[in-house]
Amino acid sequence: MITDFDKTTQDILVELEKTQRDFWNISRPTALFLYNLIKNEGLKCGLEVGTSNGYSGIWLSTALKSNGGTLDTIEYYEKRYSIAQANFEKCGTADIVTIHPGSACDILRELPEDFKIDFAFVDANKRESIDYFNLIHPHLKVGGIYTCDNVLSHKEKVQTYIDAINSHPDYLHTVLDLPAGLSFARKLR
């Protein structure tokens, strides 16, 4: 088992996995990949678009916390971000997580120019994937990593984003064959 996760956190993750379809959570293999990526890369400043009940955020924030980092996460639905906040508190990461309630595009447009991240994970409205990418791009540090879930399961809805990131000269991009498909890109310049 993951050493950063205490028994309470492990139990909460197992319980949340039972509601995966209800809350559109990522798969455990995808969560474990992102967790290991953050840990191994030493990433510290994360941004998540699509908090839901906090399942992915627990994985992300636990890895970021062990690196001395923080997580900003955005959720549109009030009921979901309230559940997520409670889950972050139970898992001991609420102190490094800031939940931004509201429309992701609106919140991303209002980010200060000096808001910089080295990691982004997008798992929200698939038709807005291109908008999220365009709005996050200026905030992602060179060498940073941009990820987006559901690029195989919702291919037609994210195709504009896939085309844009594949042709963007600042990114090296691939799609990983994780459940639902994970877009993985490193910002080169």
C-alpha cells in the first residue's frame, strides 16, 4: 500500500471507489499513475479542474503534500465541493488544498498573472477541454506537466483539445492507455 496514506485515507479511497460512476471519478490505475508522477518528478504546485468528491484530489494532494506543495482545485457543483472538503479534512490534506467553487473557465480567467503551477490535471466538462488548456497554458511553468482524463472514452468531445496540444510547439504530447485514456504533455518552452 502507499506509505503516505494512513488507514483512514486508504479506507476513504476504497469507499469513494464504490461511487466512481456516480461522481465520475478517475480509475485507481490513473490515480496511482498521477500520484507516482507527482512524487517522482518532485512537483509542488498543482491545479485540478473537476474536484468532484475529492477522490483524485486526495491522491494528488497527498503526493503534493509529501513534496511540500499545494493543490488548487476547481468544482462547479456545491454539493460536490462540500463532500470533497470533508474528505480532504479526513485525509489530512485540507491544509494544502484550496477549493475554488464555480465555473472553471471563469475561475481560470481570473487567475492572477503570477499564479504558476508545475502540474495540471483536467477532468471536467469535456467540451471545454480546449478552453481549459488555453487558459492554463500561461500558468504552467516550463518543464511542467499537463494531463487530461477521458481522452479515449470521450474522444469526439476532446478532439479539438487533442488537435491543439498535438500541434502546439511548446508541448510534447502523448495519450497513455490508462482506463478512459490520459493525455500527458510536458511543456518544453
